Amino acid sequence: MSDQIPQTTEQHQIEALKQAVRSQFDEISQYKMANANLREELEASYKDVINRDAEINKLRLSQNLPNLTQLSKIVHKANAKWWQDIDTGEPLKRNKGECLSLIHSEVSEALEGERKSLMDDKLPQYPMAPVEIIDTIIRCLDYLAGFHPDVDVQEVFDAKMAYNATSEDHTHEARKIARGKQF
Ligand SMILES: [Mg+2]
């Protein structure tokens, strides 16, 4: 025979509420566990990126290939004429906004190339879009060496790649939720 005291309606309601709270706690702890697993996966992929970057850096050094910092200086040197006064040859103080707009313009040219499936007019052996993307990269590297000569471009690149690999709003899961990044 049960020694439990028969419960009133109120006690039933309290029990039901307690049960609901308990199951919510269960749900939260399941969510926390899933999150911890996701975090572990992200950390593993972060380590993969770091290791891969270290490998690429080693390869780059062993083959004497320039890293992005050196490449930006090389591009800047090749573009030196754009940083000089056309009459006097004296160094020119360039406008950051204008230079950033010129980067936009290269991306817009790439868009036109893709929209109309054009071949490049200056290098007709290549499609226009890749050539314009390269123009974009050249302008970006020139900008970095011209306006931020003390910044280690390769270091920033490596840091941003590692960050992107672990950034939660870049995961497929986060992108599926409402207002997640769609592209
Ligand atoms: Mg162009």
C-alpha cells in the first residue's frame, strides 16, 4: 500500500510545473553539451588551420616565395608612379577614400565580366573577371603597403583566416537560424 498522501489539484499543478522546469533544464543541459561538442570541433578545425598555415609558411620560406607582407611591398614599389606627383615626381599624399573606391571599381569590373561572360580586353587570353579580381588584389596590396607600411600583412591574413575558421556566425548551423548570414 502506498504511503503517499493523496495530492490536491494544487499539488498536482505544482508537480506538473516542477516537471516542466526539470525537462527545460534537461533541454538546456543537452543544448550546452551539443554546444561544447561544437566548440571542440571548432577548436580542432582552428588547430588544423594553424597547422596548415604553419606548413604553408614553412613551404613558402623553403622555396623563397614572398609572403603577403613582402608581396605588398613589391606591388607598392611597382605602383610607385601612382604615389608621385605627375609634374614634380615628389611623393603624393593620396586620399584613402579615393583608393578604396578604386578597389570597389575593380570588383565592379569583375561583376560586369561575369554578368556578360566577357573575355578581358587587355589580356584576351583570359576571362575578364579573374583579371579584374587580380587588379583588386593588386590595389589592396598597394593600399596596405602605402597606407599601413608597418602592419605585417601576412600576420593579419593568418590571424583572420584562423578567426574565420572558428567564427560561430560562419558555421552552417548559425547560418540556418533566423537572421543568420545567408551568404
Ligand atoms: Mg581593372
